[in-house]
Amino acid sequence: MYEERIISETVWNETTRQAQIGSGGGFSQRVAETSYQVEAIQKYLEKFPQFEPYHKAGGTGIPDVAANAADATGYAIFFEGNWAKIGGTSLATPLWAALIARMNQNLGYRLGFINQHLYALMNSEAFHQITEGNNNLYLASEGWNPCTGLGSPDGKKLMEAINALD
């Protein structure tokens, strides 16, 4: 049986002729930090105290999770009769929605708002942690980080871990 494995992942950060593009992320200046994020953000800022000034308003950390968003590596899709490779949040977000829909179907109930479950699984095998690279401000790190959140999902392990929480 063939099993796909992720060998490595790095924060999306690339230079084109037109611009420097890559992962966003950081700390909101408008939305307060959520209770399920407090520990994750605190651990990150303990490792990197130089970023504390950016969190001074106590804003929520962004992003929660990661998915491949780079146009260069992107995803193959069939669109208007042709295969194309695209990336970006416009594709990463529906992929997460599809993953959650599949988990709902397999578990036999709706997970609803799952963020608190995701943070309960920080540093677990449910996520491929992305610990290399930066987004031109923040550094990737174990646990949660403001470049790639908790990491990219291992769908089967994430579903099993969430089911074990309930």
C-alpha cells in the first residue's frame, strides 16, 4: 500500500520579480486573544521575547493552522476543462473546510467550531509542525507560531485525536 509522507515543510516566503510574497500572520490589534490560545502564545513569546511588543494589545494569534498556499507548489485542480496549479488562501481555506466535512461524516456528528479542540492537540501527531523559515517578521517554531499556527494537518490522526477528546 502506498502511503504519502511529508518530508519537510517550510514557511511560505518567496521573492518574485514583482514582490516579496508569503505567509501572513502575527497578532490582531482588533480581536482579543482567545482563552484557548493563551498558553500557545505565551510559550511562543517565552522563546522569542523580541516579539512581545507586537502582542502588547493582547490580540489573538493568527493563523490557527496551516495549508500549502504557495502558487509555486500549489494544488492541481481541474477548472474550465483544463488542469491548473493554484495556491493561496482561496484554496487552502476550502481544503480545511473539506477536511472538517469529511471528519464530520466519518465521526457521525458535526464538530462545529473546532478551534479549542485544535489547541488542545498542540504538539501532537495530529499536526505536522512547521519549524523552519519566517514570514519576514516572525520565526517558525515548535508548537504554535505566527507563521503557520499549529501546523498542517494529518487528517486521519486529527480526526482520531478529536474523537478521543470528546
